[in-house]
Amino acid sequence: MTYFVTSAYNLNYLNSNSKRYCDLKSYWRNLFGLNVYKLPVDAGFTCPNRDGTLGAGGCSYCDGRGSRLRQAGGLPSVTDQLIAGKAYYERYRRAKKYIAYFQTFTNTYAPRDHLEKLWREALAVEDVLGLSIGTRPDCLPADTLGLIRELAEECHLWLEFGLQSMHDETLKRINRGHTFACFQDALERAAGGKIKICVHIIVGLPGETREEMLETARMLASLPIAGIKIHLLLALAGTALGEQYREGLISLPGQEEYVANVCDILEILPPELVIQRLTADGYQDIFLGPEWARNKMAVLNAIDWEMEQRGVYQGSRYTGGEKKI
């Protein structure tokens, strides 16, 4: 399947915000004319890589606890979660509109009727413009995708696929539970309509070389996706990866290396691709490393500084052309 996209280097658009890349906040401000924020929702889902369908341990980096709301006890309704989130953002961020972000675990892992009830409940909350649905590429049956297509005709909708790497050996090492071919199949079925697709990748995965990481970025640059999240690999207590880190079996990148890798990726990606995330957060009570990652703003500022020092923008090394799957 082939999709034509412009190969023009859209410098004017990038200069319309304060970043050298197409950040999500500026994208929404340009699109809607006001500040829009994501409101995270924990709708009580689990994951096939945890409940025994695919496996019981989950991905090696995942602590499996879910949101803080889940840790505190019974989950509030979707409506109550969104109303509480709105109150915070209206007070501290002067937000006007919102995207309901179904974030915790695999948010398509339920029958269609149940999913529709939850998603339409979110859309009924005042000032919610749309949905962002986080899932796995192996959890997108035809009836669920059909529902997502219907909703994408009614609202601003993002479908977020956790991929992490295009390399099957890496996916096997982190116990991801699916292959790159599985991702390609899900993307091919979801692409081509009004659904905006965002893909998650992780920088610093065990055993993966810098060239393999950049190969994943180049591959994503050639696909019909609208956004990307770049995560830093974190070691968390209670995870298989955390134990490997404690035992000295794996190492994590330093800040300078991580920043350089992220900037390399940004140069490769299309200039219009929305950058939804550039680092990662972890619960501080189980955080093991890398220590420098505790200061998220310092990492983001270092990325800005590195791009400026290089004199580059997102897409500086993007070759353009047709996007294929």
C-alpha cells in the first residue's frame, strides 16, 4: 500500500512554535486555535501479555501496577476521572479543551460494546474534543477497528501503537509478545482514513545498537503515521529489566548519549510528524535509573540546546517521497 506525502521541508510551520520540532502542544494550538491537553484515563484494562493470553510477566520494563488511581483502590468512572483532570488543568495550565487519553495498559482489549460505552462516555464530557487510545498491534480486531473508524469521523482521534523497536530480536529480549510483522499488519489495516496513528519507540533497549535504533526511525519515517512518542528506557524496581540493571547485566545510556540519539532521530523524521514525547517518566518510589532522567525538564532543555547547537530542525535529513507499508 502506498501513500503520497509532501517532501517539502516545512520550515515555516516549525518556526510557528518555540521548538525546532513539531511538538504536540503547538500542533494542537495551530489546529484548534487554543491550548489543548491530554487527560489520562485508567479504564481498568489489563494486557494479554500479563493475563496469560500471551504471557504472564508483561514487557520486561513494565512494573504492572497501572495508574496511581488503580493503586489507590477502586477506579472512579471515566467521567469522574476527566472532570478531576479538567479541574487541575483549568487551574494550573489555563486549558480550554481536552483529549481523553485511554492510557493504562491495552485500551482495545475488551469487546466492542464495552469499548464503545467507555469511549462515548468520555466524548460526552464537556470540552472533550476527542480521544487518544493506547494499545498493542496484536489487539486490534476488525470490529474494534471499525468502531474506531466510526469515532474518527466524529472527533479528533489518535490511535497509539506500542512498537518500541522494529527488530524482532529486540522485541523478544524485552518479552514484548509480538513481532514487527504484527505491527505492519495492524498499521496497514488502520492507515488511510481519519484515524491519526502515533507509534511509541524506546531508546536504549538492551542489546540494540545505535544503528538498529536509527533503522527503526528511518522505517517509521517511511510509514503513514501522524505522530511518534520517543521514550527513554527506565529501570524500575519490580520489573525484570530492573533486576537486570541491579545485577549489572545491562547498562542504560547517559544523558549526553540519549540526547544525541534523540536529535539524530528527529533529523530523520518527516518535519510534519507530531512529536508527542521525547523522554519518559517513572514512579519515583520504584525508580532505579538512570539517575539523570529524574529531571525531565533538564532533558528536554538539553535536546533543545543540542538541536540549536547543531543548527538543525526536525526533518533536516528526511528524504521525503512516498510512504509505504
